[in-house]
Amino acid sequence: MPRHCLAVLALLSLVACDQSRVIQAPAPPPNPLPGVKLSVDELKAQMFHVSAGKRLKGSWPNGARVAVGLSFDVDNATATLSTGNLDYEILSRGEYGAVDGLPRILRMLDRQQVPSSFFIPAASAVLHPGMIKEIQASKLAHEIGVHGWIHERLPLLNDEKEEQRLLDLSIETLQKMTGRRPVGYRAPSWKFSKWTMGQVKAAGFLYDSSLMASDDPYELLLDGKPTGVVELPIERILDDAPYFGGNADGSMPSVSAVYEVFQSEFDVAYEEGGLYLLTMHPHFIGHRSRVALLERLVQYMKRKPGVWFATHEQIALHVKPLIGN
Ligand SMILES: [Zn+2]
């Protein structure tokens, strides 16, 4: 057969193939509003699978007016690596956390004498083992807590056994590297799967810090039953990521705008005698102008009487007795 006839045949078969694709019935889209079909009992089961129990708000030690917990999620490049994305521009942006961000934060905390909590994906610690040594070199007894293995998004992982394996591996790895079993848990991206609460309770964690049903500490309930696990609530507006991370990176015109939000939240926490908890990331807040912002905020807080700067563990230990029997 002449060559041009073969080409025509090949073209025809391609067209036929394309047509068969068009003819195939498209899969029905998933129901975007499954909640509208649920009974009240079904809604209750979903809403209260993990929820807020007893509020744990009492007095702070030594007559303090407010408890301040600074936390740093040392994700670096792990969230990117977990997705298999090998874009080295993005990976190096994460690497900044280990190279310059964390050391600058630690120097500032030493200057201001503020003990803090560091939640580290275990793979992040393994990739840059010097970080644990730097954190532990401070005399402030900073806390190190669990933040997944490689910042895996648990609802995306969607696998109970694999989630348990990664949790066990994270605890074991951090315990080996720090010499101490961690007592605090923060879910990667704060996202729970339907198994996370059960696994966190079974692992014996003192507290979780991934949820936000209140400004102040509370006891977590699992399917309506008390767990004995303290929640130290986080909040999007008290997180550096929405302002400096992801798509916002570089678009914030002035760090002062972030300072204003952080300071006014602190002022009301102080007024109410509550908890003030910040979530930050060395690869975001660790930049020069941003650590300066944080130091300015710490100095502002220190000028007020009765501010208790503590690790999350110290805060959780203090409120835990309020759970009672
Ligand atoms: Zn994180």
C-alpha cells in the first residue's frame, strides 16, 4: 500500500478513537451537597465525631493574665516532597527554613528568653538533623512535637493502616533523635482523617494543637465521649502561612499589617485572660524582616505585666487537671 494511504488510514483510526471517547457517557459528577440528604442523627454523628468538650479555662500560674504559646512548624520542603514535586525553586524555598530561618528564630528566642514549641515532620528532621541539635542547644528547653512523617495530608492519604504506620514512625524517629517521647501532636496542615483522633488518643498524647473550636483550651471529644486529650487551639488569622506562604508569598506589601492583626488579637486575649497561640513556619517567618516583626511583638507583650510565655506542653500540663474525673 502506498505510504500516503497508510497515513490516511492512521488518521482515520485516530478520528474513530476520538469519536469513541466522545460517545462514551461521562461519569456522573459526585453529589456536591451530600449533607442535604442526611437525617439529624447522621448529621450529629458527622459533626461530633471529633468536637469540643469541656472548656479548660482557669487561672494561669503566678497570677499571669495571659498564656502565650509560640509554635513553629518546621515543615521546610516536606509538604512539597510528599507530593513528588521536584521543583527545586520551591524545594529551596523550604530549605531556607533549615539553613537560615530556624537559626535566626532561635537567636531571637534566646535574646528574648522565650521558650517555644517546634512541631517537626520527622522526615524534615532526618533530612536536616542539625536542626534538632540547634533547638536543643538553647537553654530555654524548647519543646519538640509531632507533625507527621513527611507532612502527609491525612484525608488525602485516606488509609487507616498507613496513617498508623506513619504516626508510629514519626514518634519513634523523633524519640530517637531528641532522647524523649514527644507529648504534643499537630496534624500536617491541621487536617484530620476520620481515624486521626482515635490514633492520637491511643498513642497517649497529652495534647493536640490542630483544631479551632475555641480561643481557649478545651477537652477533645471522640464520638461524643471525653478523650482526656487537651486541645490547644490554633487559628488561621494567627498563622503566618496565609500572609506569607503559598500564593501570598511576596504579595504582602508590609509586615506591619500582619503585626497589627497579631497585636490586636493579643490585646483581647490579655483582656479576657485567655490563651494566645501563634503558628509560624521557619521558611516563612524566618526571613529577616519577619523575625524582626515577631521580635517587636514579643517585646510589646513583655512590656505588659502578667504575660506567661510557655511551651505548649507546659500550657497543656497546666490546664489538664481542669478536665477532672
Ligand atoms: Zn505544617
